[in-house]
Amino acid sequence: MSEMIKEIRIWDDNPDKSRVSNIVKVEFNYPTEWCVFTVDELLQIIRLWIKGEEIKYPPSKGFKGRWMLFEAIRNVFNEKMEVL
């Protein structure tokens, strides 16, 4: 993990109870206005997003969970990107 990031975790103590699923919280070591994630950090965020989603909406009860994210990512890969 980069020295800028203190922790990446499921935000299970989020005070906003209107959230329908657990979300991923990134805490920084320093005050920051922006951050560039590494591939490993992005993968950690994706893994935790899936875990948080599937805690609240288990696939065993018919929810899409990780496959909802997979389909969204596949759609991004299928988009035509303009190369600068």
C-alpha cells in the first residue's frame, strides 16, 4: 500500500444508515485533495466492495453480488475509448 493510504476497509460503522450496502472506506495518512491508486489498491477496493455487497445481499438468496460488478466492468471494457 502507498504511504499515502492508512487503511482500506469495509465501512461497517458508517453513520449514514440510509446506505443499502456496506461500502469501502479509504483512510489517508495525510490531508489530501486527490489520490492515485495502484493496481493492488484498486483490487483491494474491488474485493472489499464485493464482500460488503454480498454481506448485505447474499448470492445464496438470489442476489447478483459480484456479478453485478463484473457486468459493469465488462461494459466499461467494451466501451470505445478515445485515445489521446
